[in-house]
Amino acid sequence: MSTIKSPSRKRTTIKKPEASRQIDITAAIEAPLKIRQDGKTQNVSSFEAILRQHVRKALVGRAIASMKFVLGQAEKYKLIKPPPPPLVRGGVFIVPKNLPEEIERQIFDYHEDDSNSMSRIANILLRFYHAQKR
């Protein structure tokens, strides 16, 4: 309420219409926001604006909480691909100790014909062990 003095010095009270004091939170949250990026204005959802801000903080500011938030959202919306299954043929091969230098050179020297092939190395070792048994 406000009071206005009239020229006759009487006080007149003017009632302002009461504004609705309730806020529609859903509409406020879902309303698109205008952001400016590279001189262009675009409308984005409030979630996208929050996510963009966290990505910026995570990358530029190195904020751990923002990194955690971004990764959590990526997991929640299944944006992170699971790692590929391990190769069935893969593994570690340990070359036996105490091989003659000639055999080691055959194994470790570069060959144009598929030098990384395990079958080539296995054949070299098989020939060596068969020769030892004789």
C-alpha cells in the first residue's frame, strides 16, 4: 500500500492489486534459456546450460566436482561405451631363458615376413627343443 497526499491534504490510500506470490517452479525449470556462444544467441534447456557450465569448469578449471557430475550424467544416460572384450588370442609370451644367442637372434631380429607372428617364434622354439631331444 502506498499513501498519496492530495492537494487538500487528505490522505488517500491506494491499494495495489496483489500479485500472485506463487511461482510455477516446473515452468521456471523447463523454460528455455538464451545463451550466447561465438556471438550467436540460441535457446537451450536449463539442463543443457548446467551441463555446459560443468563441462567448462571440468575442462578449463579442472574442477573435480564438475568432472564427477559430467561423468555421472554420461553414465546415467549411457553415453559411455563399455570397453571391448579382451582378445582371445592375446596374452604375454615369455621367451625362455638360457637360449643360445643364435636362437634369440632368430626370434628378435626383424623379418619382413610377419615378424610379429607368434607362429614363427613357436616354430623356432619347437625346432630348437626337438634338436635338443635328439
